[in-house]
Amino acid sequence: MTITRQPTRAGVRDAAAKVAAVLPVTPIFIKNINGVDVTVKAESVQPIGAFKVRGAWHRLTAMDAEARRKGVVAFSSGNHAQGIAWAAARLGIAATVVMPADAPKAKRESTLALGAEVVTYDRATESREAIAGRLAEARGATLVPSFDDSWVIEGQGSAGIEAASQMHAAGLGAPRHVVVPCGGGGLAAGIALALPEARVTLVEPEGWDDMRRSLEASWIEPVGANPPPTACDALQTTRVSPLTFDVLSRRDATGVAVSERAIRDAQRWAAAQLRLVVEPGGAVALAALLSGQVAVEAGMLVVLSGGNVDMDDYARVLAGEGA
């Protein structure tokens, strides 16, 4: 019987210490939304433009010398890919990433520039997990999933430890309610472990809200057949993992789904109010507040999880096209 290592709060704290030694602290902004001051955590300004570098660093630094020599294989639409490539380059580890052929050009080019090998696939007809699994087995490499991994979850949770420290330093007290983007749930689960006293609300695009439905049903519900198109390439996860689901279920986390219009509105708000470039998937938590899907309250922490955009698409968002 294979026993899977479970993510823990102690692991999150270890990850936070490791991350603090190599990554800059991402800023928080205090903005008044509907008459209430809300703390916004800008993970969009990480060195690779997204929080994923946290989990990648914690995972790869946990590997022993032999495992590092054999390399790593990951699969990602782009942000986890860049996190793995960034961490691997600094640790001298060969990295291969399986990415969808329609991944944003900027994310693919950044992954390549960081030194990783990219293998593309058709997300409509092929399984990235199967392709990555075969590559890892053939090479004897370590497979590093984007969210179905205890070290990755713990690493993402370091954002919660960091944000809580910043809020205390600013005299805001501990976070009481965290609103966070969710694809596979690695960030949401990590923050739930990091901040055990805070309420957690995860946010997904409409039609891709499988974690919300899973939590409501008390078992894992995959995304349905023919899900609608979404600009949130980073959140197009068709099935969440038992690891992330179990953490969020035990914490009684809840979820909401937001429309594509609300997401675009949130991107524009972030540009105008925070002077931040935020990608669609990174803006969903903010969209939930601005659209009224989640009621604003004191002690609220909202995470902007990524800022890697295709500039042509982003220009159209700012111009109000498709709104």
C-alpha cells in the first residue's frame, strides 16, 4: 500500500522560511471596497508573475541529490511551468514541462527562456497527466504536479503566512476571511493550512467551478462535459485532487463562480486602482468582491494570484472590448 504524505501547517511554515530566503515579499494594498478596507495581496508581481514559484521552490528543494540529478517533469498551462523552470534553473535541475498547445504565448516563451524543455499537447484530446507520467517514467525523473502534491500545497500556503505577517505589521490584525482563486486548489488549500482561524472562500470561473460543487456535494465532482470557454487558462482544471479537496473540506471552505464579464471588470479595476497587471485567473477573487458574489467584510484578505497576460488580449480588456 502506498501512503501519501499529507500537507501540514508545519510544512507550510517550513516552506515560508525557505521562500523568504530567496523570494521578495510581495506587496499588500489596502483598498476601500463598498465602504470596507480590504487587504489585497499582489502575487502577480512575483519574479515569474505568479504564486506558483512558491510551491515549485519548496518541492524542488525537498529533493535529494540523486533525484535532482535525474530531473523533473511537470505539466502546466504556464504559471506552474514558469515556477518549476525558475526553481530548477537555480538548483541546477533539468526540467521538462508538458504545456497545452494553446497556452498563452508569453507563458510558453518565459518557460523556455528560463531553460526548461517544453512538450506541447492538445488539451481537448490528450491527457497532460498521462504524457508527463510517461516522460517521467522513461527518464527516471520526479513528477511534480501543479497542485496534487503535498510540498507544492505547502509552498503555496507560504503566501498566507506572509500576508498575515504584513497585516499584523500594518495594524490590521489577523486575516478573518480569505478569498482566493482556485483551479486545482493548491493555493486555496495551502492558505487554509496557513491560516486555520480564517474563513476560506475559493473562486472559480463559471462552468469550471468543480471545487465549489465538490465541497457542496462532499465528494469530488469533475467539470462537466463541454465546459464553456474561459479566459482563465490557469484555472481550467477538469478535476481537483483528493489532497486539496480533503484540506478544504475539513476547513469547511466554500466556493463561488464568477462570470467572464466580472473577471474583465476586475482586471480593469486592478489596473486603475492598484496599477497592477492581473491575468484573468488571477483576478477571479477580486471579481467575486466587486460583483457582489462575496460580501465585503472587515479583516478580509483577497489574493491576486498571477499577472501573466497576452498583451494583445490585455489591451482589448482595458479597452472594454467584449465587456
